[in-house]
Amino acid sequence: MVKLGWVGLGKMGVPMVSRLLGAGYGVTVYNRNRAKAATVAVAAAVAETPAKVAEAADIVFVMVSDDAATRAVFTGENGLLKGGGNKIYVNMSSVSAEVSREMAAMAKVEGGAYVDAPVSGSVKQAEEGTLVVMVGAEADLFERVKPVLSAMGKLVLNVGGTGVGNTAKLAINVLLAIHAQGLAESVVFARKHGVRAEDFLTIVNNSAMSNVFAKIKGDAILKENYQAAFALKHIAKDLGLAKGEGLDTPLADTAYRTYTDAEPALGEEDIIAVIKAVGGR
């Protein structure tokens, strides 16, 4: 069986690695915070550096926070590209198409290949293996990584060449941002005019507007539970990346301003904490 490596054991990385281990793959992991690596160390080998992960693996997965972290993991003093050899690097982080094209070019020089494969879904979906994976890769490379990605996702879709997976992820997160803000604003409006939030959300969840997101985040609003499943700072970051790729439409511009303005106070809370920024208590 193909040998796997994994760099980045945050909230998403840990359950995703657990899915791979559960599917029978051998995984070598690295995380800057060694305590996080210990959470999967019983079943996974722990490497001292990203380069050591690359040396031990045929396919290396990366799940880090942003473009800067991606560059550091690949090109740092002990980065993945120092591991050498004919490796496939699969970056599942939410990053720009630009950094993917940059890393793909560097990997090619070293004899390797690069795939962008960001995901839609949060911790629960990562635990269940029901993520949606948007892949940017040539067809033959996609077929090589699809079986492994399928251990983590209910849908693994090749949407185009290098960087196109990243753009697809930014597009879905634009919709996510608008949806979260719209839900928050409608709850605020209903409350201000005497409609109880629980009644309004019951209406939403029994109407044509019903969906899983509205149910989960509606419950969070009612419980005032803003512990981050997907932190508000990350949606602000992704909207900024989308703006950098030319996003310039009325709702997206409004969402970008709302989330970036809210980030200093609410960045570590869940995306639906945006309700506090639009007038919620």
C-alpha cells in the first residue's frame, strides 16, 4: 500500500489523518506543535521535520493555515522539498491559486508533482469522512491520488488544473460567508420585531430555505455557542484571497467588509459569531 505523509495537525488535520489510519494506510506525520502530533502518534509515525515526512512517504498531504505557512512547509530549511525524490504533494489547505502554481513549479523542478485539494466541510465532516474535496490536477495525477482522498471525502471532484481547486474553494466560501451573514441578519431582524429566534429558525428549517448549515448554525445561535468549528478569522482570510483573485460583487464586497471589520474582536470565534457584528446580542 502507498506510504503517506501528513503535515499540519490542526482541528481538521487530526480527524483527517485518523480517517487515513482507519482505512489501513501507514502515515508519517509532522506538526510544529509536537503535542498535536502526539494525538495520533499511537497509530502514526512522527517525523522531526517536513523533509523527514517527505523522505518516508510516496504521497504527502499538507493542511496548514495560509499561503505563508504553505511556503514555509515546502521551502523552509527542513521543508518538504528538501526530502527530494518523486513525491506527490497534495495541499488540502485553503490557500491562493497563486501559491499552488508556485509550489507546483518548485515540486516539478525536484522531480515531484503537486495537487491542490482543498475541502468543504468542518470538523464533524472530517471525522465522518464526508468532506467535499475540490481537486486541481491533471487527469492522470488525479487518478493516482483519488483513492486516498476518497477515504476522507464523500465527493472527490477534479475541477481543473493547478490552482483551480483553490479557486473552487474560495467560491464556495464566498457563498458560505454570505449565507452565514444572511442567516445572522435575518435572525436579528426577526428578534427586533418580536419574533422569537427559535420560532423563526423553526420556520427556516421547515421551508424551502432549510439546509444543514442553517440547522447547525441556527442551533449555535440559540445556544449562544460560538466555539469555533470554522473560525471567523479563516473566512475573513478566504474572502481576502478571493478579492485578490478579482472578486468584486455587491454581496461579496459587503461580506468582506463585515468579516474583516469583525475579525479583531471575533476572529477566534465561529463564523456564525458574525451575528454579534450585525446587531445580535
